[in-house]
Amino acid sequence: MKDSNSEFQTALGENAKQVTDMLDALMPLTDTPEARVVDAMRYASLAGGKRVRPFLVTQSAALFGVDSTSALRAAAAVEMVHCYSLVHDDLPAMDNDDLRRGQPTCHIKFDEATAILAGDALLTKAFEVLAAPQTHSDARVRADLVLALAKAAGDHGMVGGQMMDLWAEQNDLNVAQITRLQRMKTGDLIAVSAEAGAILGKASEEARSALHAYAHDIGLAFQIADDLLDVEGDAALVGKATGKDADANKATFVSLLGVDKARQQAAMLSEQAAGHLEMFGEKADLLKELARFIVERRA
Amino acid sequence: MKDSNSEFQTALGENAKQVTDMLDALMPLTDTPEARVVDAMRYASLAGGKRVRPFLVTQSAALFGVDSTSALRAAAAVEMVHCYSLVHDDLPAMDNDDLRRGQPTCHIKFDEATAILAGDALLTKAFEVLAAPQTHSDARVRADLVLALAKAAGDHGMVGGQMMDLWAEQNDLNVAQITRLQRMKTGDLIAVSAEAGAILGKASEEARSALHAYAHDIGLAFQIADDLLDVEGDAALVGKATGKDADANKATFVSLLGVDKARQQAAMLSEQAAGHLEMFGEKADLLKELARFIVERRA
């Protein structure tokens, strides 16, 4: 158990480095007058983060023997979408956050206009990367990746979830509504990260469904863990303000279920997630470790 | 001349209606809690506009016998990107415009957060539409469309141009810099609109290059005409505030070249654009009319 955990931590750290290197290579510095937007894109995406979504892409891709350049390009594309969503969510008109991963948010470091544009450009770049021949020799794979990511990120996925989140500030949500909100806001992007490997590897429907079910469960577990951190976490460790949900009087899994039941629910989902991966045997051990990590993390 | 002009006006109007119908079908109303973002996407894209970019898509597609559903879906995707860019450009942190096509801008009608999200979702939807099998049976065509649109819209295209435009408020630009700025900010999306038909129709490199050259010229002519309208236009007709560039002390083609030389330049580009289409014969008559229309329009 101790060994598998340290193996997992090593793999997670190595993946984060490789993904950062890929992002760096995909968004080179320029000295043209529009360089500011590239600087902001890099600022918003190169520094830190555990790169959980990219890890899902590369680990699911590894199940099917996908080559590492393909997997890392797809991983970088998913991370670009994640980072764009953070930049826009942090804007004054949205969540109005000054701090992210312990650093000034993009619109504080640059300015609002640049942050809006950097988010737009990161989102656009994600699709450019996926559609480029370097990502996969089979154009159907590339088109499928674009389609799956766009669905997960758009008005019926992440953006819709963020809209619903703003709506939730004025409305009392029940557990079913919060589950749907979180499935859209964060779950769909997590799910498509795990599915990306199956798309890249032209996996069977069965394998793709198993990864989807796994990702669905860890997505929800991830969110419950996030809500728990917001209540119990240390702002210095978490790298952003905590207690914000309660201050905003927002319903969360924790406010609806209570701390103990929320923690049980997260643990149950984590175990259930790992169960979906039985068909892959030992090859999926790191993905199973990830399911554990997600509910046990302290930041 | 009179007849070809009225034929052109009819074709432009019919195309606008078909594109609006397609946009309507691609973004159906919902009654879920996130409906607000869909309402805002529809508000920002269904009302009006001459639909010049979609017209370029459908007319260039017609040169190669592309079926109308494919062409209209690609046309709608390009228009979604155009409309998202208007929504974000109008935001308080950017150009801070209250009026667009004679109507309240999206953030005035809804609110800033919703406008940011609606723009994000329109951009995302464009790629979803292009990547979907309904757009073309050949996945390579779909991936190529995504790649071309993403390049035209991203940090080396439209978004980079908008960044450069903000930079230009503090810097004096010469004609070469303005030309590059406008090529990125508006020209690249116009160029990809005309190229989309060639991609859909799997046209020869020669045909694609001819359409690119045509679109490059009309893109610049379009911008010069826009600058002329900003100086000479009637705000009621144009549907937005005029005289803004001069108020902002922004260099434009007109401020650098003077009105007469700018008008000559636009006319020359329009004629040159039509010349690039000789290889298509009469089939390209409407595209040639469009080149004329762009420099002669009064709004």
C-alpha cells in the first residue's frame, strides 16, 4: 500500500512535468505585439496544478498502448480547457477570485481584457491541437476527440454547469440538482479525460463505457472532496480562499449531507470507481490509486 | 449590373435566413436551470447581421457542389465564432459597447457573467458542430475544418488581433502594422470562411489558394470600408456608435491614408479579389458581387 502510493505519486509528478513541457512547446513565446495574450495563456497554464485531468488522459491511453506524443497532446488540450475555465471563472463578473494556486489570478496579474482573451485563446488552441495531424494519424480519432471535448466543455457540459452554479446563488438546490450541476461543471471534463484514452486507442465500446463510469464516479468524488476541503481545508495548503461556499450561502454536498455522510459518499464512489476498471487488470492500478488519492488529498 | 445586384441581394438575404434557421436548430431552447446561457447564445446569434461570413462559406461550397446541409452547418459554425467574438469584444473590460446592430449588447441584455459564458459556449459549439458526423461523412474534412477555424480564431488569428488592437490604443501603428492587425482581427476569419467551401468540397490546392487570396483581399477591403463608415457613416444606419476610432485616437487605414486614398485602396482590393476567381467562371459571380458589395455598402 505504501509502495503503490509512492509509485502513484511519482507517476503523477512525472506526468505533470511532461504535460507542462508539452503545453510549453505548444504555446511558444513570441515577440510580436500580441505577445501579451500568449504570456497570459502561459501564465494561466504552465504553473502548477496536479494535472489530474491530463493524468487521466495519459493513463487511460496507456491501457491501449497509445503512443506518448498522441496522449500528451490530448492531455495538454484537456488541460488548456480546464485552465481557460479557471481564468474565466476567476473574473470579477464571475467568482471574483484574486488568488489561484497561491498566485495572483490571470486578470490580477495582467488585466481583465487580457484574461478574457487568454481564456478564449486557450479554449481555441485546445481544438487546434486535437485536430492537428500530429495528434493522431486517423482523422476520425481527431474529429471524435474534438466532438467529445466540445460536448463536455459547452453549454450542456462545463459552461452550462457554471451557469447553473451562478443560478444556484439565488436558488435552493437539492441533492439531485447539485449532482447534475457538478456533473456538468466538473464531471463532464473529467469523464472526457478518461474517455480520451479510449478514443485515441480505438477501444471497444465496453472499455470506453467502463472508463466513462469510472470517471463519472471519481468526478463526483472529486467534487465532494473539494466541498470538504472548502469546509475543513487550510487556505495556505489549498492555495485559494476556503469557506467561500458557506459565505456565499451556497448549497454543497457537505451542506446538504453533512460532513460525515459526505465523506462516506466520497469513499463509496472512490471504491465503486476502481471497481469499474476490473476488466483492465493490473494495467489500471494507477487509475485505481488516483480514485483513492482524489478523496484522500488534503489540498 | 442592376439585375446582378438585385440577384445578389436576394441570394444574400436567402442565405441569411437559412443560416439563422440552422443556428436556431443547432441551439434549441431548453427549460433546464442553465437555460439562461442558451438564451444568451441565441440572443447573440439569431438576430440579424448580413451573415457575410456564412455567405462566403455557402457560396464557396457551391463552387464544388457541396450539399447544402454540410455547407450550412459549416456556415453556422463560422457565424458562431463571429458572434462570440462580438459578445466578448463588447464587454466592459474590452470595447465597452452598449449597442450592437441597434440592440442592447449581450452583457446589457443579460449580465456580464452570462455574456462571458455565452461567448465561451458559442465558441465551443462551433467546434462541436464542425466535428459532428452530420457535417461531412469524411472525418478528414471535419478535422481539417476544425483545424482551419481554430487557427483563424486563436492567438495567431482573431484573438491575437484583438489583443493587438488593445495594444494599439497605447502605440502608434504604421500601415504595415495596421494591415497585420486587421488581417488577424477580421481577415483570418473571413479567409477561413471562403476556404471552408474548398475544404468541404475537397478542392485542389489551386482552387483553395485562389479562394484564400480572394478572401484575403475582401477582408482588407471590408476593414477599410468599416473605417470609412466609422468616419462617414450614419450611426442609425450602421447600428452602432460611429466616430469611436477617432475619439479613441486610434490609428486606422483612414487616419493614415486619408479618406480618398482609403476609398481607392478598398476599390482596388475589391477588383483584385474578383480577379482571383476567374478560374471558376460564372459560378463565382455572386462572390464577385460580394466583393463589390463590401466596399459599396452604407451600413
